[in-house]
Amino acid sequence: MINKENLTQHISQQFNTELEGVRSHLLAMGGLVEKQVNDAVTALIDADSGLAQQVREIDDQINQMERNIDEECVRILARRQPAASDLRLIISISKSVIDLERIGDEATKIAKRAILLCEEGEAPRGYVEVRHIGDQVRRMVQEALDAFARFDADLALSVAQYDKTIDREYKTALRELVTYMMEDPRSISRVLNIIWALRSLERIGDHARNIAELVIYLVRGTDVKHMGLTRMKEEVEGIKKDS
């Protein structure tokens, strides 16, 4: 089992520094992505086109951070040829940055919808759903990153489980908004922007779950990506029995 203590127990202090450095860079990228999601949702709800534009401009920085971290991982793999938990850490980081970059892409899409809504006028429906699902998805991203920072498989499991709630609430909101558009065809263009924003939020939840699954893999050493939640829970409970 991996934890913060045995992460830094290497003969080479330089290797310790490299591992901690790349992990810190992942968490820094995560913090920026988390802010990007928060600002995108706020921009849409508050009709703040200036804030939405800032979210779009950050996307290039997120992409560069992904490239830099990927290069760090490749260098460590080539020079150190890590095994066991160290290898799982590098693999988990290299995969997590892909999900973080895609979360940033979805936040940028929400920002684009916010700008369109500013131009078209407010949508008559959907802001309550955006605020509610947006708050829950932001918490998922935050807790997935916290789980990675603390090697906390229990917290990672709760993030993965909560994704089902997001999916259910997204489908409910979608049905309500489609019904509203059918009743008032004049609202179609504006409400569609809300629907696409909600779709991006649902996808952000999926990526947060992916990161949570990587935390469980990192700590437990078992790939839980294609497991159901019941088997995933058994893996996490196995950690408790082993410790």
C-alpha cells in the first residue's frame, strides 16, 4: 500500500525530489482547473462575459501544464525505471493530467456558452440546475484532487459513487428543459446553451471519477476502471483490512 510516508523512502534523494515535484505540479494544475470550472459556472450564472473570456484564455496555460507534466513523467520513466508503487504513481499522474486537461476543455465550453447567452439574452430556464449541478461537480473535482494529495482511497471511492448522482440529476434536468422548449419554441436557442453547459458539467463529473479511480489504483494497486461500484468498494475495504 502506498502513502505519503513510504513515497519518500528512496536511496536517491534526487529521485524523491523528482517524484514529489511531479506530484506537486499535478496538484497545481488541478488547482487551476478547479478555479477554471468555478469561474465558468459563475460567468454563466452571472452573465459575466469578461470572466468567461478569462476562463477561455487560461486554457492555453492548462494545455502547457499538461505537456510539461507529461514530459516530466517520461523523463522519470526513462532515467529511473521505477517499479511497484513508484511506477503506479507515475502512471496515475500521467493519466490524471489527461483528465484534468479535458476538465479544462469542458470549462472552456461552458465559458463559450456563457458568452453566447450574454449576447442572446438570459435563458428563461436552467440556471437553478446549472448552479446546483455545478456546485456538486466542483466538489467532486476538489475531493478527487484532495484524495490524490492524501492518498485517500475512501475519499476517492465517495467521489466515484457520487458520479451516479450527477448522472441522474443531469438526465432529470435535461428532460425538464426539453419539455420547456417544446412548450415555448422561442426559447430553444437560449435553453440549448444551458443544456450544452449541463452536458459539460456532467462530463466534468466523469473525469473527476476517472481521477478518483486512479487514486484507488495508486493506493491499492488494482485497476478499478471497469469495475462496478460494488467491486470498487470491496477493493477499498480491502485496504482497511490490510492496514
